[in-house]
Amino acid sequence: MNDAVLVLSGLDPCGGAGISADIETISQFGLTTLPIITTMTVQNTQSVVHIEPVDVKIIDRQFRHLQTDVDFNVVKIGLICSSEQIKTIAKLVKNQIIVLDPIIKSSTQDALLQAQAILAMRKYLLPLVKILTPNMAELRALSNERNEQKAIKKLPCDWVLLTTTDVSYTMIEHRLYHHAKLVKNYTYDKLLGNYHGSGCTLSSAIAALIAHGLSIQDACQQALDYTYQTLLNAKSIGKMQHHPNRKITIPCHKL
């Protein structure tokens, strides 16, 4: 078991997604979040109007300085918005257990990752990832394939948890693949409304559970159950999207 999870992600000023979501989620599992901000954003519950990447030299120094003092081997990666950041981060995390939430668009459909950066992610970061948590649109963008099976086979990650929230209408099916072979399905009723930060919540919960020593399959099951509960208890603080309520009782075991 690890006492901390390092997170590389963006700052969302409205608190629904990004580093705020990661810290809230990981804290619920009794672990400390080691937060390194990759991107400053100007956004609210309705839109993202500007993103500003953090200098890679700062990211590099923060990561390396932490390593001299704190033991960690699980890293959750969220928003990284430039090829330079992706290359730098890939060098830093190559010996870690990596959970990657490949954020390409915001939940308000604002573009966050450009084509050149997507190519860099495919080349430098995906081969290092233990588990990837894309939705259908992200899977297609990363693989350049529309067919799910062909797309999964193109990804060099050990595990892929595909979430279908962006293409589902009544039932959401999450599909877990190991070396491109389907090993488990998880189904949930589709909830009404729009939510901001569910992907961050899910991937951070998986990272926390892996740090607790759970298997990938158990971590995914319990993280999905937890995330669904946060959405059932979601709250609205703005004019559009609801925030997952992460401060709930965790329906998880073996912690």
C-alpha cells in the first residue's frame, strides 16, 4: 500500500474537474494527493475560454524534488495540453504505475488537446500507461479508428477501461480490456443531466484503489460504484453542469 498518489492535471477554477476533483476523490480513500498543476484554465460550469500550459521546467523540478522526499509509485495523469509537456512527463513517470484519463475535450465540448499533442501522447505516453480510461470519442481520437475492437488493439496500454457515457442514452456500459481482450462489462443506468468531473473522479478513484493494493478489476469495479454514487448525489453550484458530490460514504472494501 502507498500513502500518496501523485497527480498531474489542470486547475479548474469552478472546482468540478481537474486537480480539485482529484484531491477530493483521493482524500476520500484515505490517501494524500501530491498535486502538480500542468495547465491553468479559465472556465466555469458552462465553458472553457482559455488554457495556459505550465512551464515544463517547473513540472520537472516539482516532480523530481518530491521524489527525493516522498515515496510514491502511482501517478494519475489528467489534462496535459502540449507535446512538450507530454514528452517531459513521459520521461518523469516511466517507472511509475500510470492511470491516464486522456482529456481531449472538456465536458462542454471545448477542445483541450490539439492534433500534434494527441500524436505525442500516442508515441510517448500510451506505451507507459497501466490503465487508460477513455470515453468513446477519446478512444477514436487516440487510435484514429472508429471500430472499437480495432481501436483497442491499436492502443499499447496493458488495460483500457472504456466508458460509453458519451454515446449511451439509457444504459451505460463500461468495458474493461486487458491486452485488447474484453474481460469484464459494468453497466449502470444513464442519469439525466450534465456532469462536470466524472472522468476525473473515476480515474482518481482507480489510482487510489491501486495504491491501496487492489487488482485492476477490483479497482475499476469499486471506482465505478463510487463515481456513480457521486453522480446520484451531484450538486449544482453554477448555471449548467452538476458537480459530483465526492464527499460520500465509500462503498468499497479492503481499504
